[in-house]
Amino acid sequence: MERHDRKLGLLSAMPLGLILVLSFLAPLVVVAVFSVMPAKVFTLAHMPDFSAYGVFFERGYYKSLLWSLAMALIATLALFLVCWPLAFGMAKVFGRFTLVLTVAVVMSLFVSENIRLFGWVLTLMKGGLFEGYFRSLTGIGFDSPLYNTGIIIFGLVYVYLPFMLFPLAQGISMVPDDTRQAAADLGASRWQILCQVELPLAAPGIMVGSLLTFVLAAGALAESKILGGQAVIVIADDIETAFTFGQNWPLGAALSMVLIVIIGGLALFGVSRIDLDAIMGRKR
Amino acid sequence: MTVTRRRFLAGTAATAAGLMVAGRMSPARAARNDQMNILCWEGYNSDGVLGPFRAANSGVTVRAESGTSDPDMINKLRAGETSVWDLINVNQPWARDQLYPEGLIKPLSKERFLPYFDKMLPEFAAPYPLAFADDGNLLGMPQRYGPFSFVVNTDKISRETAEDQGWNLFLDPAMKGRYGVLTYDNWNVIHMCLTAGLNPFAAIEGENLSKFRDTAMGIFGGAKLLTDDLVAMNTALINGEIDAYFTGGTYTASPARYDGADNVRAITPNSGPVDGKGGCVWVELTSAVNNPDPSSVAEDFLEFVQTPEIAKAVAFTEGTYNPVSQMGNPDVLAQFDSEELNAIQMDSLAEEMARSLDYDVVTSYDALIDIYTEARRT
């Protein structure tokens, strides 16, 4: 009877489980099938010819992909450096102030990303908050830092900060104070404690934070459009153009598939290397 | 509680019954005359337009959704939303080239709508030939339109200089880093052809393709910023970040002008490569979607937007301000005050129209958009 019950539970869950699996996979399958269709068709009833993937190399779309991945990588590294001390403070030092910081960071998520980025444009543009005041006070004007690659990376760091900060703080809180003190008692230097105790023990948090920020940043579009003045064309921009003004759904689908496979592969690799249960607070 | 097989089956049956009931509660298919859905550029979805229509048609549920680009809206119909929408409002080449040939829109009744052309501005009264398909069917009603070439800050570049130089302005080495490109991609393709001295609406092949490539590279290479946001572009123009922007017109300049920035001015070149014309003009058509279960209210709405007050509301909606073809009717023109007419550059509208080509189907679009996106990346 016990065994039966367990089976019945599974069976009961099946209809809903099936709907969930289908609704998750169906759009991906449609994109995958569209990506092998001949150019500029709008239905799936055609002979696949895989030509869209050829275009990816011929037309230089790989450049956009490389730009996206490179900027995402730099933004992730920058975020790690910025967030580590902050996360350490939140997990170990700040005490009740941590709550204030958490609320402050979470509050920023309540405002749409586009609006926050426009806020930066108004701050940084020529005649904006910085340059405008500086010029009216000193009479000396300067060019705005907008519309280049650096500002896009700044935008990525700014927008995705919470996605690195919180997992990192969670990861650092998993490092027992005793371990750190024991290492110090045994003569480890500050550097050795960081490299040999804190970083390995906080690895699940580092991995989750890095994956989240990298995956989001690689598919980001608004930072390049709003702050960067499209100084570089990111892959998400090319995907949008293919689906809209290009009216070439197979090309858009193929570009999406390339991004999905790279990001998906990376995420699976990353997740398989860490103990997700540990960071979720469950027993190891 | 232990679950027996009987109880499990009973539960499954109840769930199935529940799903069936839920299925039956989905909207009834008959009697679509109690609703009307329009997919449009911003304006037709505003309270100023829909409010009076709702008041005049109580009992009809009117829904409107605004798109931010022609292809975005067309993609919705392609994806099967023909059964949702009754009217679609896009620029005329998209209606003639994409929607009609693919059976996504259907012709309007000429008997009912041709008389409305008589009261339109001279450019449209003929009636406007591009409102018709090659087979002679009436595809949609023209309303908003506007010359669309480029925009300058007249404090930095005078209107006369800009009009005389035309597109060459953007090839001038002195302009490097002093202009932006508004990334309305389909427009840029047209305008880059004109800049290269080519006719965008004729087939472009061989050597001319490399001419187009060089022009595209040159224009992207010299641009200070690229954005698809006209407000950001106007802001950069007003605060001196740039002195001009490639691709723009009354549609993009009017919001800044209405805000008092008269130095923002849409320019139509004095000369150009196609019959001496170098500018271009867009005209929207509002067409009946080929809905399998059509609503008769849709054509009523198309008539409703021809009335003076509503035509004005369509012209001056939130966001952008545009002339309307109905301004040929003195009653419609009387709705606009001098500030509003200044915002849409009414002083030069007719002559700009005379110097503009009709926005048409770009014959070699597939080849050109590929080169264009490639140039944009480098």
C-alpha cells in the first residue's frame, strides 16, 4: 500500500507536471525548429536547410556575440570585485545595518531598469547633472562619458549588482568564523585565509552570483541602447533586428539558439560544479 | 489519508470536468459586433480618440494596443493574432508589401470610403495611389503622415545650408562625431541609398551595392551616438551633444518644437537622386484585419476618425505630433492653433512634401538590410 501511495502521488502530479514541462519546452522547441528553416519564412512547414547558421559566420554576427560575452565577462569580474567587500560586510560585520543595505538595494529593483538607466543619462549627459553644474560653477565644460563601451559595462555592473551581491553574501555567511580563526591561529596570513579558506568555502555563492550576472549581462540590451548609444551592437540587438526590421525569423531564431546553447552549457557546467543544496540551507 | 485507486480516478475525473467547464467559459465566438480591437501606432489608443468612440458606441468593448514598430505589429498578425484584431495601423509599404499579399488584411469598401478622399489635402485627394493595392483594391485609409529625412539644430546649422547640402551634410568630414543616427533601420536603409545617390525603390545591384556599403560604413563611422529613442536623440540635439541626426522628420522633431525648442527642425533636402527629389515621406494606412470573425464596428471606427475633432486628436496625441491628410478640410485645419501648426512645421509642409518621395517598398531590402546591419556592427 505504501509503495502504491508513492506511485499515486507521482501519477497525480503528472498532468500538471506535463503542462509545466510542455510550456517550458514548447517555445524553445519552436525557436529551435525555426532556426533550421530557410530564410524569411513564417511557418514551420518547410524543408530545413540550416542556412541561418551559415549567415551567423558569413555576416559577422559572431562579432556581436563576442562583444556580448566579453562585456558580460568583464562586468561579472568587476561585480565580483565590487561586491566581495560589501557582501563580506553584510554577512559578517555590519550587523543590523545589513538590513538597511538589503532594503536599499532591493528598493532599486522596484524601479524599471530603463528608467534607472535614463536617470544615468540625465546625470552624465552634456548639460546634465554633473557637466551642467560643473560648467555653470567653473565655466569649464567637458564631454560626457556616454556612448562608448566603458559606459555599457558600467551600466551592466550597476543594473546587475543585486544579482551578485546577495548570492555572494549568502556564500560568505557559509564560511564558519571558527574555521577562519583556526586558520589564523595556525599562522595563516590574511591572504592565505582569503584564498584557502574563504574563497573555497564561499564558492557556491560565488558561482551562483557569477552565473546569474553573466547570463543576464550576456543577453542585456538596454545598457547598450540607452547608455552606450549602440557604440557596440550586442547580440540581443541583432536578434531583435532579425525578428523585426529584418523580418527574418529563422535568422533571429538561429542567433537565439547560439546564445541559448552557449549560456545554457555554461550554466549547466557551473551548476554541476557546486553543491546547490548547501547554499539553499538544506543538509549536505 | 491514503489514496485509493478509486479516489484517484474520481479526482482525475473531477479535474477533467473542471477543465471542460473552464474551456466553455472562454469568450463566445459569435456576435463580435459588441467589440472592436485595434493594433496601432500611438494615438489611436489615446483617450482623446477612444473616449468619444466608446461614448458613441455604448455596449461595444473597444480595445487598442500601440506598437513601437511596424514589424512588431505585423509579427503579431503573422503569429496568428488575426483572430484578435479588427484594424491595424502601419506605414503603407508594410501594408502593401507584407500584409495584403499574405492575406493578413482585406480590402475596404470603396463605396463607403472613397468619398472621404475628396476632403483631404491635395496630395491625398487624387485619391492617394499608395492606399491601393496593385489589383486596385483599397487597402486602408491614410491619416497621419510626415516628411522624414533628417533633423538639425538650426542654431548650429542653418535651415538653408542643411536643405542645400542635403544628405551630403553627413559625408562632410567636419561633421564627424557631430551627429547621431536614429536607428529606425528600414528608414536608414532608404536614406543611406539617397545619400549614396541611389534610388532606394529600384533594384540595387553590383557596384551600387558597394556604394551603399561605403556610405553605410561612413555614416555609422562618423556617428557620435546611435539610438532608437527619439526623445534621447532630441535631448542630445538640444544640449549640444550633437548638431544633427540622420533619419528624422516632423514626427521626431515635433515634440521638441512643441516644447519650445524651435531650433530643432526637420529638413527635407532641396535636391536628390530620384527625379531631383531627396526627401521621403511616410503615410500611415489604417486597414481592416482579415479576421475570420470580423467586427462590423471596425469600419464605423474608420469613419469616426475622419471627423474634425477626432482627426485633430489623432494628430496631436501624447508623444508625437503629426499632420493629418484630413487637414485639407477647413473644419479640421481650424482645430489647430498657431503653436501646434508651428510644431508640425506647417509653414513648409507643402513644399517639403513636393520635394519628397513616397515611402515605398525597397526592392533590394533583403540585400541592403544585411549590409546595413553588418556596417552597424563595425
